[in-house]
Amino acid sequence: MGLNRLFLALFPDPVATQSISTLAAGLREQHGLTGRLRPHGQLHVMLHWLGDYSGMPETVIQPAGQACAATAARTPSFVVKLDSVLSLRGRPGNHPLVLTGDSTGNSELMNLHRQLAAELTQCQCYHKVSPEFSPRLTLLYDKVILRKEPVVPVTWTAGDIILVHSEVGAGRYHRSGAWPLRT
């Protein structure tokens, strides 16, 4: 049995997903990148990492669901705006190229992150709450490192907090729970 990674994320809608894929393909061509584009179903903004496990720990999944339900019930849907790209440090020759946005243009997203962190801490299913949060969405991994550059903004309305179960090393994501934000 492989390693299971659990995290909470926001996924772009189909129109934004297509815009992101088109943008990533253009960047790949423009900068001579050779990394494979991330599959549409794996494009996301991670809100909180819940850990890596050999099984599927109900002691994490159930309280995380309670935290998501409580947060989603009081959080109205909002627009996510990502408007620049840059490479992050990764393993040698394997640097993530991410689409990102600043906190100023994403105050509702920043607020969701803080509220969810507080709920996860209260439910005692989250062992490390980071006050640092920078919205980012991984486009591909490559040996080339790009400096930050502006791009045409990609926006979508956040609709659900999603609990993702990723099979580490297998490249498979399973959406294990969804909590809709208020409309």
C-alpha cells in the first residue's frame, strides 16, 4: 500500500481550468520548458496540507470534515484571482512553475485560509498551522527556473472546499469530500 496525502483545496471551474491550461502551454512554448503540464483534474490551490499517511485516518478525515462544514457554512463564495507566474525551489531539475496571486487581490481567500486553520486547530486534526499563505496553483515541473512575471489574470468563483486524497507517486487524486460555500 502506498502513501496517502490528504489536503484541502479549491479547484478552478471548467472555464478557468481551460484558461490555465492555455496559459501554461503558452508559457511552456515561450520559455522552452519541457515539463509535462499538470492534468486538468489536478489543478488546484491548496488551502491546508493535512499530512501523509499509510492508511486513511478517520481521526483526521472526520474532524477535517467538521472544520470544513463549519467554515463553509459561514463563508460566502468569492472570486480567486491569480495574475503572475514564478518558479519555486524544488528538487534539482524539478522546480514547480506556479500561477499565483497576491494577498491584496485575494482578501476573501486569505480569510478562508485563516478561518479554516482556526477550525482545524479547534477540531485537533491539524498538527501544524502556518500563518503564511500564498495562493498558488502548480502548472508544471521543470529544470528551468523562471523569475516572477505578470500574466493575464485568471479568475473563478470559489464554490467548494474539497478534501483531496492523493496517492503519492501514483499521480491520482480522489475528491473525498466537498463543502459548498454560501451562495
